[in-house]
Amino acid sequence: MDDFYIDKVLNGDKQAFRYFVRKYKNVAYNLAISIVKDTYNAEDVVQESFIKAFKGLQSFKKNAKFSSWFYRIVVNEAFMHLRKNKVDFVEIDDQLKKLSSNEIKENEKGLSVQRAMLKLNPNEALVLNLFYLEEKKIKEIASITSWSISNVKTLLHRSRKNIRKLLNNDL
């Protein structure tokens, strides 16, 4: 389905890009907030990512997955935003309202997980988000982040250990 809309956009139908915005905005937001830890900055990152994807669509290789290509743009934009703005991390409670994983919001354990995710460093939160919430395979995470497979495995292991520690302290 993505290929159909890619062709439409490349053939001049700018409105067809709305399909990608509707389909990928929530995942893009979750990725961005796991890195920048701030609602407004995450929204800016997502907006910039969609603009870059639209402008760079002609360079997209059709044998690749659009989602992986786009998520890489989001991740790169988020880290670039951190470097540019040297963001101060804001209060956790202010950010919990905007996280969009409905299953997690349903109960107290979910709230603890959200708080713990926001306390992790951006790389750890990103790898956990991609692996558990977005159900990406290690190879896909490596592709999205430009990290080696062994780095993804190491970071995933470290992230699990750190989130367990944070959750044990929270309970």
C-alpha cells in the first residue's frame, strides 16, 4: 500500500502524502518523545521528519520498507534536535499525559513503566520502544538507528537491566 502512495506523491499528488502522516504519526511521536523527552520538542521533531521525508521521497529506494526509512529520519531528527538544543529534561509527570500507548496508560504498572522509560537515556528508551512497543526485530532496529546488530543487542540488554532497576525502585 505504501508503494501506491509513494508513486502518487512522486507523480505530483501532494495530498497523497497525508496517507503517510495518518499511518506513521503516532509511532513517529513515540520514537521522538522517547529520545527528546518533551512533548513540544517531540511534535517539532515529527513535523520536521515528515517534511524531510516528503522532500526526500525521490531518494527512497523502493526495495526498502518505507517505515524503516522514515523511522530512521525520525531518530536522526530527534538526536539532531538534542544536539542543537541541548534540551533540559522536564518533569516526568508533564510528559506522561501525551504518551500514546493506550495499553500502558490503563493501569498503575503502565504508569510506572512510562516513568521509568522517561528516566532512561534516549538510546535506551529508543531501543526498548522499538523492540517492545513497535515490535521491531533487532535487525530492523539496527537499520533504523544505523547501529550494528551487536550494539543493538548490547543496548537492549543494558536497557532491560536499567528499566528493571528503575521499576524495582518505583514499586
